[in-house]
Amino acid sequence: MKAQLITLLAVCLLPTVVSNGSAAGKIMVFQFCCSRCHYTTWAALVPEHCSGARQSPVNIITADVQADPSLTAFTFTGFGDSSSVLQIVNARGKTVKVLLDDRKMSVSGGGLPGLYRTQQFHLHWGNGSSKPGSEHTVNGKQYPMELHIVNVRSIYPNARTALKHSMGLAVLAFFIEATNDRGKPASWNNLTSYLSRIPDKGDVLDIMHELTMDSLLQGTVVWTVFKEPIKISQDLISLFSTTTYVNTKDDPLNTNNFRGVQPLNAAIIYQYLSITTNTTLLQSVPCWSLYALVGLNPASLLQLKEY
């Protein structure tokens, strides 16, 4: 199982807000099925975290994207090590999450200010072929799914500390596009074969793992969104919304586990420009097989940076 899952990672939100106010000191978990906690109400519910100018996800308007020659190729370490996969879980009934050994996996480069430890990846989806479920959109287009690889800056001892600092977390986001080739690619066929066997809502998850999902904390997360989508057959995409449940199999199916786009405000989205070709193609990453094995051409990336 570990080898198959790491193959998925190599080839390739739980929107939780924590309030540490002295009066309550309580934890608020935003449920996708709770109308009172719809993403449009977050700014009113928790204004200290959700009413700022830099919220995600956003709609990326390609005509407004600016070139940034300072963006470099990424360096990935440990992404081919099958022992890096620790566990696959139903993360509080909101997504499928694969926990990773961040002592073995890391990423640097791109627009990141240093080395980041890779902790987990998870997915967002809609409702089969009837409703797409990516979080970010491009020119208003919403993709069927979105994959997030979550990383913590190495200068911080843990995610809780990193959340207190600008660019403490880095998320690599990949759109997933549907094809008609049933059961392909093989790596995703392997992953979806485990969906019906994932344990009920994971009590093994501590608040630290939940916090790493909270990109609502403005300025905490630096996002890198890869333009070239991962291509997955529609039948495999549909399995996420037809075989996973909110908590247990007695509960509703887990569908539409994505947040709506937020205003971009004054934030600027930058894209990588190849130094040698002056195009938007991302330079190849020789030490990582993600692009080739998942069927990606060398992909351009878009980066939402702080301004």
C-alpha cells in the first residue's frame, strides 16, 4: 500500500479556524454541511482570521498574471521513497489525506524563501461528473478536483509555530482534469481502490494536522498552482464522491468538499518564465519524476505571492 501511495505522490480543506482569544480559547471547525458556516460567512464568524486581504482560494485571471524572473525550478527530496507514506485517513470526514514522513521529504526553490518539510497531501472534489470541485479556478473555470501537497517551513519546529509566521506553510496545488479512459492512470486506480476501506473519521488526527489545512490564516500560506492539470479518468474521480462518507457509512456521502473563491483584492499572481526560452514553461526537475509519470508536460506554474 505504501509503495502504491508514494507512486501516486511521485507521479503526480478542511477549513478549520482556530480562535485563541483569551475569552474563549475555543476551536471552531467549519463544517461543509453547516449552512451557518458556509464560506461566505467566515469573515463574520472569525474576522481575526478570515476578513483580511489575502484569502484563498482565488480565481486566477491569466491576463492579469505578471512574470517574475526570480522564480526558479523546484528541488524535491525524498518523493520517491515508499517508506515516506505513514497513513491514509478520512480526515474528520472532509477529505482523503495521506500523511507523510516530513523527516524524509522536503521541497525548496520556486518562490519559496527556504526549505520546507512535506507533511501530507489531500484532495478536494465536487459531486462526480455533475459538479466540479477544485478550489482555485482559472478564468472562472473550475476543475473536477484539486490536489494539495502541504509543506511546513523547516526553520519552525512544527506546523503550529509555522502558522504564526508569514509564509510558514507552502502548498503545491495541482488541478485534476477528467478523461474518458476508464481506470487510468494506474497510480490513481490504486489509490481509489482503498477509498472504501479507509477507516471512519480519523480520531488519530490531532489538531496539528488540521491546522496545516487552514489556509484561511492570511499571509501564512504561500501557494504555488501548477497550470498543467493532472489527467484522471472520470470513473476514478467519481469514486471520491460515491465511496467516502462524512463520518461513517451511516452518514451522507462526502461531496463538494471545497471552498468558494475569495476576492483577490490587491494580491498579485506571478508566473514563472523560463530563462532560456522566454516562455511560461516550467524548467524540468531532474530529481523528481512527477511530471513524466503523471502524464504532465513540463508545466507552467502560477504563484500567489505576498505583496
